[in-house]
Amino acid sequence: MSARTLFALLLLLLLALFAWLNWGEITKPTSLSLGLTRVQAPLGLVLVVALGVVSLLYLIFTLGLETAALLEVRRYARELLHYKKLAEEAEQSRYSELRRYLEAELARLGEAEREEIRALEARLLETLERHGNTLAAYIGELEDQLLRRLGPADGPADGEKG
């Protein structure tokens, strides 16, 4: 309870105590003017009833305001929860999309790497074959030169039949 409500309740309690202590004087009939006519009624009782009606109206108004505020807070809480859920779903969707993108990108990079390795292997085999052929040609030349230098004694010379 707020301090304002406690103060209002304390004030009403003091007024009720005052009315109870002076009930005899409050209920004494008096001549009252209503504008066009005059009536006999207890002035104190009329004032106490008027105060009670005003207090009751204040209480009803206050309860109405608090109820409306509470309902509005509940509605805002539901909306906030709904938007939070939507944000979490969107975030989850972004994570899933990012995961799919990264998996596809990694697969693409893996395939590109395999293609590059295949190309390098092919170039390496081609280079090895070329160097092997060159080496075989050099060996063949060296062999021919050796055979020529060693002369006809060791084997048939070029153009001779053995």
C-alpha cells in the first residue's frame, strides 16, 4: 500500500472516530435550506453521509485505475513475452542460416582444395615424367659417348656389325 492510501485510510478512521464520539450532536435535527424549500434533517448526518459517498466514490475510482493499470501491465508483459519469443526464433533462424552457410562454404573450400591438390599432383607427375625423360636422354647420350670413347675393342662400333 502506498503512503497516500495509508494517509487516506487514517484520515477516514479519525473522522469515523470523531463521528462516533459526537453521534448525539450529529443526529440532532436542524432546519436546512435546499434552495426552494426548507426541511428538517440532522445536518451532521447529512455531512457524514456525503463524506461517506465521496470516500466510496474515491475508493471505486482508485480501484478502477489500479485495475486498468494492472491489466495494461499484463498486456504489455504478454506482448513483451511474444516479442521476446519472436526475437529468439529470429536469432535461432540466423544461427541456423549461418551454420548452413558455413557448412556450404567449408564444403566448397574442401572441394576447391581437393581440385587444387589433384592439379598439383598432375603437374608433379608431368614434371617428373619430363625430368625422367630428360634424365633418360642424358643417360643415353652418356652411354653413347662412353661407348664411342671406349672404342671398338669393347663392342661393336656405330655402323659395324658384330
